[in-house]
Amino acid sequence: MRLAWILVIAMGLPAAPPLPPIMLWAWETPHDLRFLKSPQIGVAYLATTLLLREDTLWVRRRIQPLRIDPSTPLVAVIRIESDEARRAVLSPRQRRMAADRIVEVIDTTGAQALQLDFDAKLSERQFYRLLLLDLRRRLGSGFFLSMTALVSWCGSPSWLADLPVDETIPMLFRMGDEGPATRYRLFNGGDFPALQCRTSLGLSIDEPRPLAGKIRRRYYFCSRHWTPTDIERILEENRVTAK
Amino acid sequence: MKFLAVLLAAWMLVAYLAFPCGIPWALPVFSFHRHPDLPRNHFLAGDLGILEPTYARSYLWVAYRHLADIGFNPAQQEQVRLYWADRLTGDWDGNHIDWLDRWKTARARILGVSAPKDEPKSRPAYPWIYYRNLTKAWQVNCADDAFRVAIDTLHSRTARFGRTRDVNNWIEGQEAVFANCLSDQPSFPKDAPPGAPDWLKRDRAYQLAAAALYANQTSQAEARFRAIAADQASPWHTLAPYLVVRVLVRAWNRTASEPGDARTQLELYDKAEKEIQHILAGPRMAPLHGMTRAIWRRIRQRSKPQLALRELAPAILVRDASGSLRQDIWDYTTLLDHFLDEPYYFRTDLERRQYLQERQSLPRTDDLTDWIVTFQSRDPRDTRHAVARWRAKKSLPWLLAALARVDANDPASPELIEASLNTPPRSPAYWTLAYHRNRLRIERSDNAAARAELRTILDQPPVPIPKSAVNHFRALRMQTAPDLAGFLDYAQRVPLMIVSDRNTGEEPNFDYFALDVRLPRLDTDSIKVLNERTPMYVWKKALRHGLPSHLQQEWALAAFARATLLRDDDGMREVAPFVHKAFPESAKYLTAFSNDSTPQDRHFAAVYFLLHYSNVRPYLTSGVAWRTPSIRRIDSYVNNWWCSLDSDNELDWDASDRVVRWITTDPPERPKRADPDLAAGRVSFLTPSDIAAGKAELEKLTKAGTALRFLGTEALLWARKHPDDPRNPESLAFVVKVGHYACSDAKTATLTRDAFNLLHVRYATSLWAKTTPYWYR
């Protein structure tokens, strides 16, 4: 086991994060997930959305209730969007505001893990990179920091390579034009060229999913509410005992 | 560590090729699905174009009003415009004033303390909310009005009584009230001090009632507000009855949000309704009527949606009425959405089943609702319903709905077509009726009649024709084209805008692509036929038609790729000059086509060429051909070369109607592959034997597999047979690239490995071997 970890670290892969192998995304709808009692399943809930607009930041906090069992592992997700009509200037001040708000959310919610969800355009990547560096400095190296990724970021070389995050989650749904080639690759035993993209996967329950052959954490998205039936199917898919 | 160093060196050595990362895919919009042509003012004025059932419901309401000859006066048009702005921005007069900040400033001014610093800061939508750990959500407890009224009251008391100890006490009391806005810990002002003036005692009574409301101690709040209502001397007594309603509605709301006692919910609702009716019945409470009606509407929409819908439908059809059309249409469309679009949230599967049952109870007793539901419905029974309504009413809305829904086999279609001919060009239904009339003619193979009318529509439209409609009519005209030239002419359409696949609302100013929107492009209807049922000889013939250069380029390359995969030497020889003309740089790869060479030489030259052009595919793409600026640049991960033609939606994935699926169905549907036989059956220029030949060719193209399988196999065969060909090292190196960047699988990994091994065994000293240190699965 020790040898395996040495190999993992030597290959530059991130160390195993302290979250269960199955995570459910709880997005902008009310959810009652108190029926989840398996330690194998956690919840990543959208806590706040930040909108980058001109030289300011608009904040939309979660107002949809999420009920969960206190023992359920939890990740606070913060989504970042940029206003298409009133383009963000991406200034250092705007970045500081974003970092301040993110840290405020962590403090308010008591979150032990944070996930950022930002479909950064090419022109926004430097801003995002610097934001992540700021956050890492403020949160410390021990704080679990995760990010979602577009599959197009998972090529080689990848701009994700030196980001200070513990987990990168390529999203294998709503992929648009990347869909056919990506699915073809993954469904036929291939993998992402970028090593960062190989430890976790983002999936949707209403789209085809590769089989759970390789050991990696799986995040699931559902556009409606989660039901116990959905969870049973996911567990069966992952062949994990529910309770 | 050594492994990492070698990896880094390898990356640096191969970095001479640029690896652009992915950008959003550009999709052309030839006609809008979600909304009418922009700007919307024309539609609002009655230029409906070709009405689509996929439009958002407010547009269908606008259309109905015009079809029913009700229309809009200028004030009503403005209300509708404001409604659309509300929908787009979510602002609803929102000025995002930080009322909490304003309260703090006003308070500071009176108390003579430093005001909060006025510096730019991030702006939450509602600063005065607090986090509830129980629900992992923030709660908006206090509305803008709470702060606004407090500020006004503060100014009023200060103006009347001065900056006194009593006013300071009032401020303290108000602070205690507002603490409930920022925390779920109840906070109450202290009682008014002994000897306090009457105004302070009465204001304190009000503050205590407000604190109880915000602390969700609704019984106490109700009792306190009732007491205030009974105190004629209180300045709040006229407002207090309305606040009693607010308390009851809040209590009802909380029970309705949580699973609980249905009887309690009903009792609270009845109690609130009784209070509301008492207010509305009292002429002395007239100042409260407007806001009381508004709150009543809210709770009725939630608890009695059928009733609320039945009341709203006639209200939004009144001609020349003043009033709250902006709010009314919001409420009406929200109610329709409630019935017609399955909500995301159900607490249990039982709740979902109950919802589906309730959905059946959607009242279609008014003509407007019935019409909208019928027009949008995907239930075949609603076609019969539309025809029945038309026959009963003979109205324009129902003629339009019926004609839009029937197919050519429907017994009603001749009478509907006949009736549509009487509609004058100035009618708001004109273009929709003309479109479906000709659609039905084509379905009945009456191409001559369709062609005749479509010629007039496109060449000499009797009234200005919206651009979406032009593209729709060109699509119909394309179907009737008797020859390839006509097909190609009408297959080309100018898009209205180019959007990204993320811009599902088809909103302008959302995307930017450095593309000329004015250039004509091909839509999915023609692409489907060409890619899947058109034989090679037609492809070659099309190259002589004189397509615009941007289309000619892609066409030449796709045709060349097809000919190569089909091992059609004649085809390759005929198409090669067009490839050369479109891409002079291709000459160095295709020299075998200009000298005396064998078919095998030419075949490998073609393979060698295709290895170098990652954006070439054996099929056309709808709209915008290439994502990256150059056809040669390799994307760092995806969209290089081609996958197997029967994989996923390889031939359909760029179809713009994918956007339609995501925005018009709830939950979003995965698009099904369009039927190529159906598509081919709709066009006139292909013969049955053409279609059969095209289908057979597609099967061969599909059997050829992925680009890696085909090109890799051919390159390896050639290198083994012609080991001294100087192109081999480069060819094999590119096979490794294809293996890295294009569709691959466990089986084709052996091709990549074999190419790599051959490169390093036989051509070890070549630059290509040196710059290809690894191969990828």
C-alpha cells in the first residue's frame, strides 16, 4: 500500500482526498437527502454563485433548502460566472472581492471542503489561476480544494497542470461538440491525457456514463430532485453496499 | 523523477505544433426556436412571421391577441416590453439598492456617528439575509419595504421631535427588529421606557409586532397587529389589518413548504382568505386593496392554481385595459409553466405522481389557454382537438393551430389549406399559414404548386418577410428542387446569428465569434441528405456548381476524404484539383495526382495528406466548419480527425436542433438521430437508386472506422511495402499523433504502437523518430 502511494506521488498525481467515492451534486433546487445514510455517499451543494460583472461582483446565495443527515460528508460548491453582456474586467480588486466572498462562505457555512465551478474562457484562465493561488494561500495547504473542469481542458499539455487544487473533476455531460470523441475514448478503455483529470469524474444521471472500472470518485448531477431510486441505481452501478 | 524529466523534455521537443485548447462550438441559428426574430418590437406589433410552438409562452399569448384581433395599445406594448426585460434580466425594477446600507447611513446621520464607508464592494442580491445551518441555505427574511418604511419613519420622527433621547430609543428598538433579518436568533426590542411619549409607545408596539413577524413567532405577531388595528390613535392602525394578512400568509407559507399537517395549512389559508376578503370589502381600507389583491393572488396561485388561471386568462385579453399587464402575464405564464413543465423538485415519488395527476386538471375552458396548450402539445389527440375547434369556431387562431398540426394524410388538410388561401398578406397569420400550406403540398408531392407559391414568396414577398421565415421557406423550396443546382442554391441560408452551444436562449451579445454572419451556410436538413444518402458522383458534380469559396473548401476536403475511404480512384482524381485550388499548400502532399502514378500511389498520397489535416472529415458539418482558425491545427484534446460514423452523434452532434432539445423539453431530451431516409425522401433531386447508392457508400465509410483505424492501417501497410519511401517517418509519426489526439480505443492502440515501433526500428535516425518519443493509448 505504501509503495502504491509512493508511486502515485512520484507520478505527480494528487493524493487521495478525504471524501467518499460517490458524491451527489445538489444544485439550485430544494433537496431532502436525509434518507442518505451511507458513508460511501456525500453531497456537494451549490452554496453561492458569484457573477463577475464589469469591475464588481454580484453574489447570489443559496436560498433553496437542503436537508441532509449531519453525518453526510459535505462539500460547499461555489459557482463563478462571468456576465456576457457586461464583461468583467478581471482586475486584482475583483479577484480580491471574489476571494473574500469565497472565504466568507466557508466561514459562514463551516465548510470543510470547497469546490469551485467556473467554465473559464481562455481570457479568464489567468484570473482563475491567480484566484486559486490566493485561496490556497488563505485557506492553507490542508484545506481540501476541488474544481470542476471542461473536458477540453483535459488534453495535453493542460493549463490545469500546476493549479493548487486537490481534485479536478472533468464533467462528462452536456459536453457539446467534445461529446462524441470524449465518450468514444472513455467508453473504449481510454483516458484523459491530463493526469489531473484521472482521479474524479463528473456525470449526469440522464446521460450515458462509462462503466465504473477505474478507481475514481464520481460526482453525479441530477436536473431534478434526487430520489432513493436514483441512489439505488448509482450504488448498483458502482457496486457499493448502500447501508 | 527521471520519468518526469523525460516527459518534460518530450513535451518541449514536440511543442512546435500549436495546441489550442477548446473553445465553445459555434452554432448557426437559421431560425429562432425560443423567441421570434429580433428586435421583438415587430412581433409585438403583429409581424408574427412563422409562429413556432417552441416559443416561450408569452410570445404565444402576444400572437393570440393579434390573431384574435385584440392587439395592444401603446401603454400595453410598453408593459409587455417591460415584462420581457424582467424575464431576461430577472431584475423586475431591481435597482439592487442596498437597503440595509441605507438604513445604516440614515441611522448614523441621526445618531451623529460615522457612516459606513462608501467604497466599491461586492454586491449581494440581498445583503440582509442570514445562513441557516439546518437547511444549508440563506434566508431572505425582510423585504425592501421593511427598511424603506423604517427610514421614512426615522426621518419623520426626527423632523417632528428632533434628535432626542426618545428618537434614539426608537432607533435602538428598530435595530433589534432588524437583527431578525440577519440571524435566526429571535430579537425583540425592549418595552418603551417608563414615561415614554405616546408616539414612542405606539411605534414600539409596532416594532414589537414586526419583530415577532420576522422572528416567525406568528401567533404573537398576529395578536399584536390586531391590537394595533384596534387602536385608532396608532399611526399604524390602517396598515395593521394588511399586516395581519402578511402574518397569516407567512405562517401558511411555512407549513406549505414543509411536509406537515394538511389540515393546518387549509385552516391557515381559509383564515388568511377571510381577512383578505374583509379588507377588500371595506371602502375605508381602499388604500390597502391593491397590495392585498397582490398577496391574495400569490397564495391562490400556489394553493388553487386552476382557479387562479381561470381568473387570469380573460384578464390578459382585455382590449385597451390599463393596469398590471406586466404582472398579470408573469403570473399567467408561471401558472402555465406549473401545469405544463414538470418541476424539478418533489419531496417524494408520491408527490410527483400527485403532480402528474394534477396536471391533468389544467383548465382549458378558456380559448387562450386551450389554444396555447394545443399549439404546443406533442399529443396526437390535440391535432384532432385543434381541427374540431377550427370547425366549431372558424377562428384564425384555430385555423393556424390546426394547419400547423396536421400532416398531409389528415382528412382535414384539404379544407384547412383551402381556408388558409383566404388570409390576406397583412394578416398576422399569413406567413405561418403559407408555410404550412406549402409543407402539406410537398408532403402530398404537389411540388409544382408549392414551387410556384414559394417562388413568389421568396422573389416577391407581398409584405416584408422576417429572416427566420425566409430560411424556413428556403428549406421548403430546397425540397422541391428538381435538380442538384436548385437543391444547392436553396440549401444555402444566411444565419440570423451565430451562437455557442451554451447560449440556449439564443440571446444576442452573448457570444463572440470572429465569423462573418452574412455568409450563407448549410443547415442540418441538407447536411443530413448529403452525408448519408448522396452518392459520390453527386458530390463531385456539386463541386462544379460554383459554391461560395468557404463552402467549396469544406466540400472539396470532405469529398476527397470520402473518395479516399471509398478507395474511389476516379473520385480522388476528379476532386484533387478542387482541393488544390482551395488549399494550394496541399500540392506537396498530392503530387501523385499530377504525375503519372498508379492508383496505389495516389491512394497513399491521399492518406498522407489526410494525416496532416486534423480538421478534415468524410462528411460536411452544419453551419461552421472548423473550430480552430486553421484546418490544420490540432486541438489539444478533441475534435481532431473523425470518430467512427456510427458512434454517438458523430454525424449529428453539431446539429443546431440539439439546442432546441435542451431548451424546449423538460427535462432536456437527448437528441435522437434524425432519420436519413426520411430526410432523403423529402428532397426531389435524388432518385431512389441515388439514395440506395448513397446508403451503400455510407455503410462502407462507416466500416472504415475511425480516422486512426483507416489512416493508421493504410500508413503501416504502405511503410511495410515501400520501406524506402522518404515520407514514411513523417507518416508514421502522424499516426502516433492521430492516436494521441483523435478517437481511439483499446484495439486501435495496437496500430499506434506498431507505427511507433516501426518508426523507431526502421527510421530511428530520422527527425520524426527523435521528435516522437512516446505513443499513447
